[in-house]
Amino acid sequence: QVQIAESGGGLVQPGGSLNLSCAASGITFSISAMAWYRRAPGKQRELVATITYYGGTANYAHAVKGRFTISRDNAKRMVYLQLSSLKPEDTAVYYCSVNRAVPMTTYWGQGTQVTVSS
């Protein structure tokens, strides 16, 4: 059974930092990419960052480029998101997703809340 579990969310002041982690279990092959999304209150879910499983090529949404860093540890089936220079508009539930190529499937975690407030 595939399980995706995020951790590391919390309350942080503007300008602060957080580290999110995502553990993928039950997937032993055919992962193509991993990603972080977020959903802010009253808004649609948006893509934050992606990283390819092989090669580690990362891409970022314009709103977070230069402030967030995505990374992965393939051996541990982990993907991370370092959040820095946080702004109140970064407040959202952050979701991890893992894409499997064969069969083509996307797995989602339950999300972790990030709140940026003074």
C-alpha cells in the first residue's frame, strides 16, 4: 500500500524558515518525479516546486523562486522543501505528491499546515 506522509509544518514569523519533509512508502520502482503543492485559504491548489527522480532537476513557481529549495533522497524515498524568507502569503496547506510512470499514477499526502504570521 502506497503511503505519502508530510511533516514539518507549523507557525513561523515573517522572514523565518521551515523545513518540510515527505516520506513515500510502498513505492519500490518507476517514480518519475516528486513535487510540492499548496492550497491557501479560499484559493485553488497551486504547484510550488517539482524535482525529477533521476537527475534531480528542480523547477519552482515564480512566487517562491529564490526562497524555497526542493531536494530528494532517493534511497530513503524522501523529498524535502526548505522554506525561507517566508511571507504571510505563503500560509497554506502544503501537499507532497509522488508521480509514478508505470502505471501512470499520482499519489498525494494529507498535507501539512504552514502559517506565517507575527
